[in-house]
Amino acid sequence: GAPRAEILSRYEAPRGELVHFIRTNNSDRVERLDIRTPTLANWTSVAVSLVGENLADIPVVAAAIDPCLSCTSRVTIVDREERRTTVTTLDDLRAYGIRFYREREGR
């Protein structure tokens, strides 16, 4: 098996920094594998940009970071006032944004 070791690999990918962490433990199996995709790191800027904005604006602001959607197919919406969280897909959120602005404009 692989000797006991920890390996950290960081490199610049097209969307930003990609990080892999691997821990082996003298066996033929990996003990731990963590991957942090660039999209994960870039979501922070989206969260900051959306403070005080409409929920319907999320798809447009999120598109600005060119997210890898296969890396992040769901989002968690946190309602601080209601102390409630909801998990939704980006497709559902996009559809909500379209409905929100159509209704707002009376179309």
C-alpha cells in the first residue's frame, strides 16, 4: 500500500485556485481526500455582492464568476430573520429570478 503521507497540491486552474489534499495510511486505501474547487473559493465574492439585494438577482451575480455548475449544483439560502435555511438547485433559483422580475414589471 501507499506509505503514510499527507500531500497538498495547489495550482491555478482556468477559474482560479484548485486545491487537493490527500492523506494515506500505509494501506491500499486513501484515508482522506479533500478537493476545493475554484468555484467554492469564488462564491465568497458572490455572497458579499448580494448583501441587501433581491433573491432574484443571484443567477446574474453568480454568472459573473463563471461557476463550474457541476461543482456546485445546489445552494443554501439562509433567512436570518426567520432563522430558516432552504436548499435549492441553481435551475430552480434561475426560474424564480425570471418569475420575480416578470411579476415585478407586470408581464
